[in-house]
Amino acid sequence: MGFIGLYARVLGRLGPEKGLAAALVLANVALAVAQFAEPMLFGRIIDQLTKAMSPGDTLQWSGIGPWLAAWAAFGIFSIVAGVTVALHSDRLAHRRRVVEMAAYFDHVLHLPMSFHASAHTGRLLKIMIEGASGMFGVWLSFFREHFAALVSLGVLLPATLIVNWRLGGILLILVVVLGVLMNVVLRKTEVMQSAADVYSNDVAERVSDVLGNMPAIQSFARADEETSALTRMIDRMLNAQMPVLTWWALASVATRSSSTLALVSILVTGVWLLMQNLTTVGQIVAFMSLAQMLVGRLEQTVGFANYMLSQSPRIRMFFDVMDTRPDVGDAPGAVAVGRLAGSVRFEDVSFAYDKAREALSDVSFDAPAGCTIALVGATGSGKSTTLNLLHRVFDPTEGRITVDGLDIRSMTLESLRENIGVVFQEPFIFARSIEENLRIGKPDATTAEMERALEAAQAIDFVRRAPKGLQAVIGERGRNLSGGERQRLSIARALLKDPPIMVLDEATSALDAKTERQVQAAVDAAMRGRTTFVIAHRLATIRNADRILVFDQGRIIESGSFDELVAEGGAFAALARAQFMAGADPAHA
């Protein structure tokens, strides 16, 4: 997207504010006309005063009064219109900035995990803030000054040729020369600014990464090394930015120098024309005032172009994220299902992250409502991918998945996920109160419901010990809690949701042996009456699973109960023997 296209797209995102935007545009036209009329009327007043100095002429209010009144009226109108335009422009720009931030936030939340896996959170946050702020500056500058400058330079400047084409020609040549210079500077610096902004994003990403891993930084005494690394990155950013600043400094000097050049040229040319009776003193004064005004408009335009150049990479990145379309979404005609029974079926499901890497191949199995299915296999064998397909983190490349006989792609994404509770291997805890973390599972939960969920997850004791109980605020990523406490809280959150389908991805891996036994008993009780999928590496935790699926390289190579698979003496039996004590019988462990 080029400079002009990007500018147009930002202006096109005014949404419901388009009516106010149109009014501001008209107000800017009127303001530009008034500011153009002021020096022209002042010139006529000067001519009236000059004429009165001639022998036999006297100054009459009837002659000069209307010109004075018109000049004063346009001056007052310019002040009132300028304040009104500035006030409403500020309000419009502020409103649209927060709307764009909210729209970006909502859009990012609906992007798939495949996007978030490759996007750094610090970079996404920086893009949101800087992109919305960049657009704020565009809207504010456009309505407060830039559009009026465009009207002055593009429409009113050529009109000066009608008043006096010689003096108007000087102004026109000046503007054309500066316009060409600005175009050269834009072309020279656009690519350089994009490169500088890449370094700026790298700095933000590095800072976010370091601050998010402070325990590792301090325990490995990496503070000085990280500071040095950041300093080097900042140096690279500055080295990339300096040539851009140099070019725009030259453009600014040229623009400011043009003010003096314009005034001298008009004065000298005007004096010569006056000697030839080709102009008047009033016209000379008027054109000198016009020159100052137009040079001021040029400076505004150059300043805005400089601003736009510095912000364009950030705004482009904002639009790049906004233009990213989710891989998974509601199909046309998707229906919102109520509470499902939880009967799950995979029918010849295959999935590939890319054409060269197939993650699943022809996976088929049935999970009747209320049963427990365990998924076992080496890391990367396809277990997590299988369950990610169930709650539509991705969609299958081939085959289909049904719940209660309905293809999950025929359901709205929200209603499908309302029927599935997930406890991740890594608990995702927010820097909010315990109550707010629980309500993510069920926003309208009562205190009694939350306490029951906490009791089931063996988490009620540490919550009651907290200074403010449910209102206790947890630090970023739950750092105020131990690993086991974080995991138990995430289990309570899933239990509070009370879904018909539960997914447990190594849910007890962060717990000590005693707590693991407690939570396992609670989870076993919570499994009753719901379809449960368990990813487990510790086979003792799936001893009572109704069915175990053994994965290898994206395929199910064995399927059966714990005892059946041990008796077969295959891959599962070998895995079981490796985990239990030497000489013990896995079937009776």
C-alpha cells in the first residue's frame, strides 16, 4: 500500500463519524476562503487609504467602511471557525482512536492460535498502541489544518493569478518547487523509515520478552548482558533513523527559507510593477500577507508529510494485523447449539500444518457420551493436535469431526466451545482477582458455585488463606501462586464451566505427589457424566480410562483398555514397562 493509499484508507475508517467529518470538511473550505479573503480585503483597504492621500481626494466612511466591516467579519469568522474545527476535530480523533484500539483488540482475540504462535505479544501491543495513535494524528491533522492547507494550495493559490498573474506566478512557482523537493524527500526516506521502524519493533519485542522472564534473568545474572544487548539494538535503530532525520531537516530548512525568499521576491517585483503602473500598494501588501500564509501552509504540509512518513510503517503493520483473516470461523448458516450430550466421533481425520508436514493421518475413533478417552504417545505424535481439532483451533484438512452427530463446522464457534472445557498443561492465569479468573469459566457464577468448584479442585484451602479470599489479586501470569496452586485454580475454572466435554492436557503435571493424588480424585469425580479426553505421559493417571489411543507419527497404532493394551505386548506395553518399577507387573500396578 502506497503513501496516498494508506492515507486514504485511514480517512476511510471514520465509520459513523462520516457526517461530522463532512461538516468539518465544509468548515475547512469556508475557513480557507476566509483566510484567503482577509489579506485581499486588507489590500483593498490599503488602496483606499493610499487613494485618499492623492490631491483632491478625501477619505469617506461610505467608501472604506464596507471594506473594514468585511475584513473584520472574515477575521472574526476565521477565529470562531478555527476554534470550532479544532474542538470537534480533537473529539472525533480521540473517539476514533479508542474505537480502533477496541476493534484491533477484538480482532486479535478472534485470530487462531496458529497466528499467536508466531506473533510476539509485545509486538502486538506496540502495533495496537502506535497504529491507533498514528491514525489519531492523521485524523487530527487532516481536519485541523491539512485539508485547509490543501484547499489553499490547490484552489486558492491558482486564484491569485486572477488578481495579479505576475505576483501570483511567483507564489505558484515557489509552491511547485517546494512540492517537488518534498516529493524527492518522501521517496528518499520512505524505505529508510520502514527499516528504522523494524528496529523499533525489535526493541519493543526484546523489552517485553525480558520483562516477561524476570525470574530467569535474575537467577542467571543476565541483567547486564540484556542491558548491553538492548543498547546495541537501540544503536542500530538510531543509525537507521538518523539519515531520515537529516533529509527532513533539509526539507524543513528549505521550507523556512522560502518564506524570506517569497517576501523579498514579491516586494522587489511589486515595486517594479508599481513603477510600471501594473499593480497597487494594496496588492503588494496583500500578496506579501498571502505569501506568509501560504508558506505557513507549506510548513504544515511538510510537517504532516514528515509525520505521515514516520507513522506509515506503524499504520501499515496495524492494517496488516487487521487484514489477517482467521483460518477458523463460522460457516454460512452455522447454528448455535445448546448443551450437547458429548458423543464425539472422528471420521478419517487428517491435518497438515503445511503441505510438507502432515500432523495427523486418517484418525478415526468414537467417544460415546460420558466415557473417558486417554491419548498416549511420544511428543509430536499428534495427541494435542487431535484435541485442538476438537475445539477448532484448526480445521481438518480431510475428514470430519462430529458431536452428537453434528459436524462441528456446522456449529457456531462460540456455541461449540461453550460445550468444551480445557485444562492446559501450562495454566493460563490472569493478573486479576481469583474470582475474576474463575468467572472466565462461568461469568454469572455464584459464590457458592465457585466455592464448590474450588473444593472439587482441592483449591479451597489456599484461597481461604489468601488475605482477601476470592478478591485476592494474583500477579502477572499467577506468579503469586505456586505451580500447583495455579494448576488447581485452572482446574476449578474448567469445573465451574461444567461442560459436557472436558479436555485435560497433562492437567496434573505441575503438582506434587500428594496434591496430584488429591486433584486426581477430584478430577475423577468431575469426569463422571461427561466425555473426557486426557493427554497423559504418566500412565498411572489413566489406569481407569475407558479407552486408550496410542499415537505414533500422527496415526493411531493401538487402541483399547489399559489391561488389553498391556496384554497385547505392543508399544503401550513397552511404555508401561518403562514407567513402572523393574519387575512389577504393569497390569496390576
